[in-house]
Amino acid sequence: MNMKKSNLNQIIKIISIFTSAFLLSRMSHAFLAIHETAEILPNNYYKLGIAPQFVLSEGGGFNLGFHADTHIDQDLDGRIAFGGGNTDFWTQASVKWVPFPDYDKQPAMGGRAAIIYSRDEEKNYIGFQLTPLFSKKADTRYGNMIPYIGLPITWFSSKSKSFTSTQFTVGAEWYDFQDKQIGSEFNLNLSNAQTSVSVYFNFPFESSTGYKKY
């Protein structure tokens, strides 16, 4: 009888753990992908982009994001982004700082800071994200590309509670095109986030000549 009661208590405990994890994961619907390398735009350049994202966890889903990048200073770029879908609505403003550019055998090394607002299922979240970011240009059998990795760590806060979301990001951007850049990215959920895969398309502009073809 005691053995049956002990087994029942263990089952209840396991169900409680999984239920708590599910409820917490439902609060992590912010769009947390990076969709950029550690490269800095040339002076007077900016670009517009579109990024479809396919959510692989929590039953799947789809987000569509848009972003606009601008060059700020020698080692600084800025970005404004927004989108929706599986997450009802999200927007963010970010700054990318790369003090160590891609040179010889050294990869580009820097970081990205973002302020995020998201609304999902009538819940509002404010987030602050820090991302160590590394990339390296490569000439491969698949063309000229820039593989990159990052670790987005996001602190979220709402009226009811706060939590931290962490992902591991790996991606690549192909720039061997005359009028656009094409990228793909995989985000692995490490804590209170989503596992997803996405593609994105960047269209570069130059301030004096407009739409840029290389």
C-alpha cells in the first residue's frame, strides 16, 4: 500500500513538473532570432530585410518579421524590427557593436543589445537582450558565405512575473548575389524560448545612389 502511494506521489510530482514547464514556456513567445552576422555595414549604407520564421517547438507556428539596418559609426550598426504571427506582435530596437572585425584568421567578434516589446494572448512583455556574436567570411563549395553563432540571453518582465530566456543560434549568410543577401538560421531553445528555423532576405541601399547592386 505504501509502495503504491509512493509511486502515485512520484507520478503526481512528474506531472506537476511538466505542467509547470509548459505553463512557463507559454510565456516565452517573443521573437528572439538574430538574423544578422557580426559584419558592420559600410559607411552611408543601410538595408531592409524580411524574415520568415518557422517554430518547431510548442506545436509549431509561423512568424514573419521585417527589419531595417543602418550604419551608425565605425564599429556600430543599428536595427529596428517588428513582426507577428505565432507571437501576436513584437518589435525591437537593437545596436550591434563589433570592436574586433573579421581579419586574417580572426573572426569578427562583438555583441548585440536589444530592447524588445511583445504582446501575446493579451499579455504584454518588455525584454532586454544581450547577444555575444561571432562570424567569419568563408569561400565554400556553396558560395561566398558568412557563418555566424550567437547566444541570445533575454530578460523578460510582465505585470505578473519575470523570467530569463536563452537560445543557441547558428546561421549563415550568403552574399554572392548582385542585389540581395540570403541567410538561414537555426535557434535552439536552451531555457524558456522556442526552437525555430528561419530564412531571411536583405536588400542593401546606399544613401546617395539608392538600391544597391554589387
